[in-house]
Amino acid sequence: MSAIAVEQQQYKTYILSNGNAQVAVVPEQGGIVTSWQIQGQEIFYMDTERFKDPTLSVRGGIPLLFPICGNLPEDTYTLNGETYQLKQHGFARNLPWEATEQSTEDGASVTVSLKSDETTRAGYPFDFELNFVYTLRGNTLELRYRHTNLSERSMPFATGIHPYFAVADKGGLTFELPSIEYKVKGGAEVYPFSGQFDFDEEEIDFAFINLTGSSATVTDRGRNLKLTLEYDDHYSTLVFWTVKGKDFYCLEPWSAPRNALNTGEHLLQASPGATVETVVKMTVELG
């Protein structure tokens, strides 16, 4: 049985329910998913104090990355001879979105939408419409992202997500990742991956490249939980990030690496009037 409820919490929140699972979506705060519960277990980490302060970036749930993933050198890029500025991960995660569609026909789903305006055009000179569809089917959360170019010229962009997964003991995590090569944030050198992370490091920020598959799995032995993250072939990079002493890890599918608006590496292109759709799925197994 699928259902959708709307609750006025700190912000208007859409609660998707299907079977023993529940997802909370807050359109006006970056179109973000703030919670995913399965059989009463919370899958995501959320810093609720930061979330209460609209001047702070959200640390938790699934922040949305558009039109860049990661950061640009000095927050600057050049396009057609003009220079523009975008802050890390772009603007989508910081802007108010709108809930535009709901459905309970095939799972519980809500569509959140964002359109370009004067603010977005100042740093990204394109007219666009984003329609991101969250669908909950049992223990699977599907993220279907539609990027429509309303400009008269081709629109280059990167898209990605920054999900924060809750974990109490990182030492109980095991990983199956579709790459054995990564770059460290800010570096160009490629390192081989041993299959394990050193969680004694203050921060881990690895961008896995040359992906050999379309899924990754993380097993949390402490919670007896297995997460499978699947993504389509628009995604070229898988970022792992965590901070020592914090009860989260992030596993982030990006369509392009850092600085792609300058380098062109793996940039997606939407032709005038065209829509580029990308899909990410997350499935949790308990027991």
C-alpha cells in the first residue's frame, strides 16, 4: 500500500510510505530527502541543528548537486569567453524547489521542480527546468532526475547527489566498489585502492574513477544492513567522503568530476529543448 502525507514541520514535508518504508522530502529546502526509514531504522544521517538554520549548508539526507559537482578553482569557470562564479556543488541544494506532482500508482512518488531565474543565470547563463522524481517502492528508493534545456544553445552541466548514510561503527563497514583507482580532493595523481579505508584519518575524500560497473554495495555489520547503490551510465565518478568522529559516510554518484565546466571532462550536454534523464537507485536489505 502506497500513501503520501503532507506535514507542516519546520518546513512543509512530504511523507512517502510504501510497505514498511517511509521517506521524507522537503521541497523548499533544496528539494532534499531528509529521512528514509525501513522497519523503523533510519538509513540517513541528518544534522538537525544545521538543518534548522537556513544560512548553513545541509549536512545530511540527500543534497542535490547541479550544475556542478564538487568545487571549481576559486569558484570560477569560463564559458564562451565569459567568466562566471559558482560555489561548491552549485546552487540547486540551496534554492527552494516546488512539489509539482504526486502519485501512488507505482509506489509512492513526488516530483520536485526548479526553474532558472535571474539568480541562477548570474552564475550559470542558461534557462532550464529540473524535474526530480522520488519514488519509494518497498526497500528501494528511486531517484529519477530530468534536466531540461530551455535555452537556444546547448547546455553543459554535471549532476549528482551527496547522500549521507548513518553509521555507528565505521570499522564494521565493508565495501564492494566498481573501481580500484581514485584521486584525492585537489590532486591529479591516481592511487590504487586496497579495498579498505583508514578511518583514523581526519577526513577521507576519494573520487573513484574509471568505473567498471554500475553499482556499489556497502555492508554495515553493526546494523546487519546491506546498501546497494545503482546508477546509470551518465555517472562517471563515485565519491566517498567521511569525517573522523562523525556518524556518517557519503557515497556520491557524480556525472562529472570536479572542475568539469572548465575541463569539459565527462560533462553532460542537453540540446536546446531536450531533456537529459539520469537515474540512481538505492536498495537496503535488513536481516
